[in-house]
Amino acid sequence: MKIAFVVNDINTELADYTTTHLAMAATHFGHESWYINISDFSYDVDERVHAKVTRVARDNHRAVSAYLQDLRSSQAVHAILDLCELDVIMLRNDPSEDVSLRPWARLAGVNFARFAASHGVIVVNDPDGLTHAINKLYLQKFPAEVRPKALITRDREQIKAFCEAMGGTMVLKPLYGSGGRNVFLIRPEDIPNMNQMIEAVSRDGYVIAQEYLPAAVHGDTRLFMLNGLPLQHNGQYAALRRVRSEGDMRSNMTVGATSSAAVINDEILQLAESIRPQLLHDGMFFVGLDIVGNKLMEINVFSPGGMASAEDFSGIKFSQLIIHDLERKLEHRDNADRHFSNSELATL
């Protein structure tokens, strides 16, 4: 299998990134694991889409750090590939990382990969589904009972009225963004400074004013979903518990939160089941759910991270299970007696 992982930039990838674990797992299984920078696509005069690609020179790495070092070394293998030569493309770039400095890059992977999908390459997550999920507005497509109340606007007075309706406590965050940047918890005592907080968040565009869930003080649970179902093996779920650092209301690992093993209860499984139809409809192969209590706070569809921690806590190589599932999809595509759309194959 020839599989390509689209990333923002190879040079900013880290050893504990989910992408690194997936690429290394595919390499260990004997597949060609190529990396594509979001800036390295081209639609050429032959009316084909090509990309500059890079892969490691050997397949016997024992550590992900060594794998990543090999990928960036002078010994790495470089090539230019027609995307149609690939079997699978996994879109792992984070559009929110490019909002400010490279807005042109946000949908580049989706658009070029859509061309490959039209020629039979399996693209996950499905490009058309990702187009609809480019920002946090995607959460509003899911059942109201599983998500917190929210207002999305740039109108300052509407935000203030929402805060009053929420009893003076709410969360403010940008519609576009990740990693906990520009996320504020507003309490009654913070209302005199609300204008400055709204101004800070609205610099990035639309603002989400969201109901604050008191259970968030205990952190959140990230649960990974595969083909619309919780990813698990022998009753062990691909999940982790994220606990915020002292004095910070964000549970993002990038701002100092710590992780621990998660307990997946019936309430969480019921939530996951309630959103399964929408995930399947949108061709969402691999996603991460951020859950507080019985509410879905965010759904990560572009580059859900934390798989390394989930593997450490469970002792299960979930990244290998994901690669095996892609192998299964490819076999089904090649042996099926009818044509399946990319969206169907993505969650088959």
C-alpha cells in the first residue's frame, strides 16, 4: 500500500504526534509511508495533481523519535508522485495553524485530495465532509442534547446578553482555532473586562460564546472514533483523560494540561452512539471527541492528537489497528463488484 500523510510542515512534526505513530506503523507493515507538506501540491499541464513527497529510508525503527529523525535526514527518500499512484491519502494538516500566516493553505489539502478521490484514491477523512467541518460550527450539526448551549456571532451586545442568560458565566473562544488559543472563562467578576476579552477573540473572526459546564473543572475525556464507532480492542478504548493545569480552564495538552487513563462509561458511549449517523454521513473515518460529563465540547476531525498517550495507558497499539483498517478498505475497494464513493469507503 502506498499511503501519504498530508501535514502542515514536516519540520514542525513531533515524535508524539498521532501522525508520526500512524506513519511508523504503516512503514513497519511494509507499506510506503509518504509525507506531503501542505505547500507541495501542484496541478500540472498534464492535468494531473502531483506532490513532492518524502519517506524514511529504512523500516526497522524502534522509536518514533528515530523515525522522525530519519524522515528529516539527508538519507530520506524524496520523489514527485502523481497522487493517483497512491492508494490512500490521510489528511492530517490542521487548518487552524494556517489561519493567520497562510490562509491559502487551510483548504489546500482538501481540494487537491478531492481530485485524487475522484480517481479512486481512498482519502480520509472524506474531503467533502471536511469542507463542512472547517471550523467549530460543525459541532452545531449534532443533536442539541449532546452539546452545550452556544451563540456564534461578532455582535458584542448579543454576547453580553448571552452571558447574562447564562448567569454571568460562559466560555469565549474563536470559531477558528485550536490548541486553546484565545479561550476565556468569564465569571461574574470578569464582566467589567468583557469588552477586552471579546475584542481579543474577535480579532480571529467569529466568536463562540458557550455555556460553561462546571464538570469541566475536572478536565475532559478525549475518545477516538473509527468508522463512526469508539475505537477499542478487547474492551480497551482509545481514550485519555485531560486535566487542566492549576489556574487554567483549558484542557489542551499544548497549554500544560496533563493526561491520564480515561474511564469510558455508558453515558459517554451513549453520546458517541448518538452522533454516529452524522459521522458516517460525512465520511469521518478517524475523529477525536472532547467530552465533559455528557456533553460534546468539540469534535476534532482534521488532526486529532493524543493517540500516543492512549496507547501508553492501554498498552494497545491503536495506530496499528487504524492502518489495518485502511488495508481492509483498500482490499474491499479492489475486490468489490460495484463502485463505492469515497465517503462510503471512508467509514466502511
